[in-house]
Amino acid sequence: MRRALLLALLLLPLLQAYALPPRRGLVVVAYVTGRVDYGAWLVVRDAVERARGATLLVLVVDTYGGYLDAADRIIREISGCGCRVVSWVPPGGRAVSAGMLVALSAQRLYVGPGSVVGACEPRPKDEKVVEYVKARLRSLAKTSDLKVISELEKMVTENRAFAAEEACELGIASKANSLDEVLKAEGVEPSYVEKVRRGLLAELASLVLDPGVAMMLLVVGLLLILLEVKAAGFQGWGALGGLMIALALYALNLIGPNLLALTLLALGLALIVIELKKPGIQVFGIAGVALLTAAAVIEYFLRPYVNPLEYAPPVAIFTACLAGFLLLTISRAVEATKMRRVTLEERLVGTEGYAKTDIRPGRLGVVHVSGEDWTAVSEEEIRKGEEVVVREVKGLTLIVGKRRREGRG
């Protein structure tokens, strides 16, 4: 194990070097499609991390919109990107509602023929939210032209939408029929293009962190905890319920990611302790390792300018070492449980002691055997203080007789 760990640490810089693409002439293309949610935010975050030292980051926006909080997160990621960022709505595409906020957050917006942008009125319509979105659009506008700013605000107050040609005439976008035209307009000849799309992690984030799903997770989590309270012994439902409640509270913005990671860490440690106390179940140990790994991954994602992919090897080594330790401990505990246990009868029959009370046939008495007091019966009369020997065990009652001393020949 020590040799494998040392070898992995020595190979880590080499693995990271091969994992990272060349920086010179790199163009990263991120696809913000479907709903603007936490999955889309993870896509943009990943793209921004990959675009460190790159020439250009292109956001391909094709969405009907989504959640304002997710759009704000994406805007923050884009504002912290170290390279130039442009957005492009492909031909026939749309960047409406929260998608328009994402598209305008880039330094320049390109639109393809037949595309539509705008329609940013929030739902449900609230005066504070409306004013906030108007201010957000003004902050994203790349012009001080009051007419253009007025038209942008109408996207919110009147739910105004613009066709590609209208957006170009208004000056908020430029025409580009293809991604190659976008690169040509930016004066970029890429030596390497890296595309970032929704992966499994983004899809899971879109599902689990959806507000509607979060409410269901909250209710189911509470029911599972009640089930754990009613069930005899620990069944694991309480840990699963706690995980669901933590995810629901995070999705509803009631707790932050640090508290979520701390909750996962506590649940993981609790499950591992339960596995060590009740070896052989195994599912608790596996779940505990998974929760500890998830907590570590969340902490990596919280660090700015850190690509979690670069730290995948140490996380994998940590998981492997912890899983190996658990596997070794559990296997030894299982072997111990399989060992034949000595029964009470095997332990006591033939053992000698003394009577603490008088014992008469048909009446119960008390004897002291193997350092403990036992209820005893006998077919013969035994006086208090006389030595006895255990002949048989029935339940927790000892069948005893007088100890016969061997005579000398």
C-alpha cells in the first residue's frame, strides 16, 4: 500500500501535465443549452476553469431561460474569467429570459439568422425582482446609449423580444451564421478547440437542485427520519433522510455549500463508525466513503481558480485508501463473527463452585460459579457453603450436585 501511494504521488505531476490541453491558441466552447439551472452553472464553471490562459471562451446560448439565481452564478463566473468571453446564439436558437442575461454577460454577443433574444420578464412578476433584473441588464449593457438601454429595460417591463436582425440594428448584437464566423470576427485562428457540454454531474445537479425536486426531497427526508425513529435498531433510513434534507436545504438556498459539505462529512463518518461497530453490512461503509468523497469534491469546487479534474488523482487515492482500510477491517470482523462461539452449557458444565444458600430437592437455591451467582436446583440436599459441581444447564438455571472428593489409595 505504501509503495502504491508513493508511486501515485510521483506520477501525479505527469498525469496532470497530460490531462491539461495546450494553452496557446486554445478556444473553449461551452454549450449553455436547455434550462438555465445549476447544471448550466457547472458547465460554465468548468469552461471558465479550462479557459485559464486560453485565447477565447465562446458561450453557445440556446435556451428558453430558467432560474435567476443560476443566471447570477453564471454571470459571476464569466466576470472572473481570465480570457475574452463572447456569446453566440446559433441560427434558429433563442436566448430569452435568464438566457438573455447569460448571453449579455459576455463581452460581445453574436446571433445567427432566425434566432430570438429578449423576453426577460420574471415569473412570478414581483416589483423588486423586476427592478433588480432591469439593473442587471443595465450593468451588462456595453453601451451608454439611453435608447438602447431603454429597449433593454422593455425586455423586462414589457417582455419585449427581438429577432436577430432587430438585435443587430439596435446594436446589442452582431451577426454570425456559424461558429467559424464568430472566431473569424474575433480574429482568432485556434490551434485547439475544446468543447464543454452537460455531463453526468451537471445533469444530476439540474435534477437534485431543482426547487420542485428539493421540496419533495425535504418531505421524503423527514419521513425517512420518522421511519428510522420507529424502526427497531439502526436501519440506515435516518442517514438517507438527513442527506435528502441537506440537499433540499442547499437547493432552497437555506444553507451554503460549506455547510452542505460539513453535513456530508458528518454523515459519512457516522456511517463508517456504524459499519465498524456492525461489520458485515458493508452498505453503510460504502455509503460513508461515497459521502466523504462528495464532501471533498464540493470543497474543491468551492476553491476559485482550481480545476477539480487536476485533483481527481489525490481524491481517488484518498478514496481507495479509505475503502481499503474499511475492506480489511470488515473482512477481519466477518471472519471473527464466523468463529464458533462457546455456548453457556459448554462453559459451565463441570465447573465447580459453592452453595450460597441451602438447596433442597424441588426447591431453588443460589450457587456461586465462575465468579457469578446463579439460580440452581439439585436432586440432593446441599447445605450452604458446601462445594458443588455443575451437572447440566437449563436456560439460566444450573443443575448442580455435591462435589465428590476422591479418596486416597
